[in-house]
Amino acid sequence: MNYCSTDKKYLSPFNNAGTSPVIKSFHFLLLSVVSIIFSCSNNDTGNAATGKKVEIRKEGGGYRLYKNAVPFLVKGAVGHTHISELAASGGNTMLIWDTSLIEKTLNEAEQYHVSIIVGLDIPTGELTDFYKDEKQVNKLFTAYEKIVKKYKNHPALLAWGLGNELIMPISSQSSYFYKTYNRFLKMIHTEDVNHPVTTTVINYQKQSLLNIRWKIRDLDFISINTYNRLKDMRSQLKKLSLFWDGPFMVSEWSPNGGWESETTVWQAPIENTSTKKAEKYRDFYRQYMPLDNSRFLGSLVFYWGNRQEYTHTWYSVFDESGTATEIKEALVDCWSGSDSKHQSAKLKYMLIDSMGARENIILSPGSIHTASILLADEQAQDSLRYSWEIVKEDWLHWGRTWHYFKRPEAERNLLADSTL
């Protein structure tokens, strides 16, 4: 999840919607030429092993990731906590973006035989002022060079991620960004010959993929962040194969982001119950994840931990006390291929005066109402405990919470049968 941008449609010379047949033909010819150029200068490692600790080999028309000469399919999550639970659930990889947590995360991951992709975030490509400022660039370069040198030999390290959901610009000033990006990339490859480097793109942005293939030639694989559009992945990969047919990983996924959900009439996103979320995680992984694609290196679910984004429960696999939700049980089924009996409480709906969120509930100040939870028919109730809270909507501040990750405080004195 990029904390400073949404899934926007960027202007691209290759977006041919609504153009004339002549222009469309030109676009197709240009894409064909670009495809030929890339095919002739592709930096594939080939079939032979290189002796690297982690490498991507081209095999039988596809690609496969190897760690210590053993095939390795990424099954994991974005986060930095609950690493032992990840391993116990069948996960083998975690992606982190907080550089202050690298050492702690790598050391803990080694204990549980979990691999770590270390993300090194950089400003997006449209921030030209940053990339023109040699002092700022050199400061960040030196900091990341120290990190690469320090952790390149750690047993838990799997790969480096250079930039998260970067805009790959096509402006007249874009050369500053590409020059800097390639400098950082060359540094990582020079200092650490044993681990591949990737970057993440949003969904299936044609412009980003073209600019990566054209102007950032030495990335080892592409990582794709996608949510509800995971449904489109197989068809999109087929379309994009005209000019890009390299290895890829799904670096963030969940059934749907808050921006993709149903909303109330005042545009507040409607959140599913934990039971419905678990069902969707399982179905999305089994139906839409391109597990049969020969270029597929694996996937990372979002979010292994507890996180405030839209709500404190929207993406969270764990609650604030560290208790797992039913999503975790669904992910175990995904990674193991099993269908286990889930122990979490089965919820149907949460209602206010017998109305659900889709009924656009509006309440008058000072009025009294009844909230209730409707459980699944087979759910036993004798061992369940309930705790109620009323929390202000945070959807109006979507974007700001990406920087602070602060859950709004629960409102007090609003529940008649509670001290809150």
C-alpha cells in the first residue's frame, strides 16, 4: 500500500482508449518494436545456476526463484510482527518497509526460518525537486549503502525492494529520477551479488512497466500490488505479455481496498465482518491468484499485524491485543491447500435497530438505539465474550492515517451498559 498516492490513471502515450484506428495501429506497431528491443536485450540469467544464495532462473519458458539452490515459492505477508505465527501458518516470507526494524525483524525471522524482503523506500518519480538535489540524494544513497553492506549476508534476507508504488514519469525532467534510481540499483547489485532486487507497481500500469523495461533495465523481477483487481490478473498478464514477459511477484493483496468497497450515501466505505473477509481471502487466493503462471514467484498478503487504515480492523489479520482473526485461519488454508475447521466466531451481521450499514443508518443526537450481532446458525454462543466500542469514522482522513497509523479513541459515555 503506497502511503502517499492512490490508484490513479496516469496519462500515457500508450493509452489508446477512444483513439482513431490509425493511432491504435501506430500504438500496436510501437509496442511491437518495443517488445522486440526488450527481447533482444533481456538480461535473463538463463537456465544455469549461478551459485548465488538467492536467484531467479529461467526454466522451460518461465521463471523460478531459488534460495540456497532449492526452489522457493513466496508465501507470506507484509508486516513486521507475529513472525512465529506466520511460520506456524505455513508462511515463509515477510516484506518490511521500516528500515529501523530491519535488524530485529531479520534476527527473529531467522529463528523461525522465515525469509525477509527488505524494502528501501524512495520518493516517487514525480518529485523532481528531490532528485535534482544532489545533497538529499547523496544522503539517502549513503544511508541505504550502509544498510545493504550491513545486512547483505544475513541468512534471513531474500531480496531487496527499491521503491514502493513509484510513479515512473515520462516528463521532460524525468531523467533525474531514472539516473538516480539506476545509481541506487547498481549500488545494491554491486554490494550484494547474492540477492535480487525488485520494485512494486500498482496493478497493471502499462506506463510503469514500459518505463521500467526501457529505462531501468537491471531489475531482477517486478512486484505487483493489487487488491480487488486481483480478479483481472490472468487476463492482464496475457495482455501485457506483448512487451513484458518477465518474472513477477504479487507483493500486496487482499480482497478489496477501502477505495474499492461499497459505500454509504455519504461515501463512507462499508466493512465486511471478519467471517466474510476470511471467506473472500480464501476465495481470492484460490480463484484469482495466478498460481499456474510459469512466471509467478509467489505472493504477500496485506496485512500481517494490526493496522489503522480506514478502520483498525479493515486489513488487520490480528487485533490490537495480538489475537488472530478468522482471516489467519483462511490464509492457513490458502498456503496449505487444506480446508480446516475454523475456530473463530462466525458472524453474519452487526446491526443497529435491526438495520445494516447498506441501509444508510442516520441517528438523531441524544436518541437511544440497540446494537446487536447476528451469529451464524451453527455458531455456539456459550463460550463467547463481547466488548463494544463506538469509534468515529476515519474515512475523511484517508491518506493522513498512512503517516500516523493512529486509531481514533473510542467515544465515552455513549453505551448505556458500559463504562465507555
